[in-house]
Amino acid sequence: MRIVVDTNVFISACIGRGDASKVIEACIEGRAVPLIGKALYLEYEDVIARDDIFRRARLNLAERNALFDIFLGKCDRPDVYFRWRPNLSDESDNHIMDLAVAGNARFVITSNTRDFRGAELRFEHIAVVSPTRFLEELNR
């Protein structure tokens, strides 16, 4: 099952335990295949390095980077040849849908599903779901 993991899910997994961590575990264990593109990679890399977000996190910077490296080793890297515009109201989220379409993802997993509502373009084969909802689907 091919998925796109939004940055907020990966960051939540670094901060604490819970469903976001279980999504990343599923990727590392091979139960889901995460997709990564240049824009998403750069976004992860930027946010992982922000110490202020991780003051009370379970993982320090070295551990976050190690987890990121492991996660990247499980990622497929489809080429995004087309940008679907106009689509989402927040331009900074459009690269996630571009990646999902290019990589034939079944799910986009995000803690901010509302950011993907009201899209001008519909991709019926891609479901935008929370980590909890994705785990329910994965464990069916």
C-alpha cells in the first residue's frame, strides 16, 4: 500500500508515542510504502532540525535524524512531472497531492485533514486520512 506521510505525522512520531508512531513503524516494517519527493524531503529535513519543537520530545536531534534515515530507506521516490493547479487553498500543501498522484498513493496521512478539504480537483483513488483512520484501514 503506497502512502504519503505528511510532515506533521512524522514530527508527531518523533515527539511522542501513539498513532503517528505506529504509522512510521508500519512503513519501517514494510506494511506500507511511503513516498517521498524533493519538496517533502526538504520540509521534513527543515522541521526535524527545529529544536524549539522538540524540547520535550522523546527523540533528540541525532535520534530524529537516524529515524529519518531509516524511514528514507523505505521510501519510493516517484518523479513528479506535473503539478495539479489550482487545487488546495494552501499552496504549501499542493506538493503532497502532486506526490500522491505521481506515486499512485492510496492514502495521504495527515493530522490536518481539514487542510485538504475543498480541493478544486478530486482524486477518487486517494483518501486523505488521520493516522488513526489509516491504522484502522491497515489492520483490516
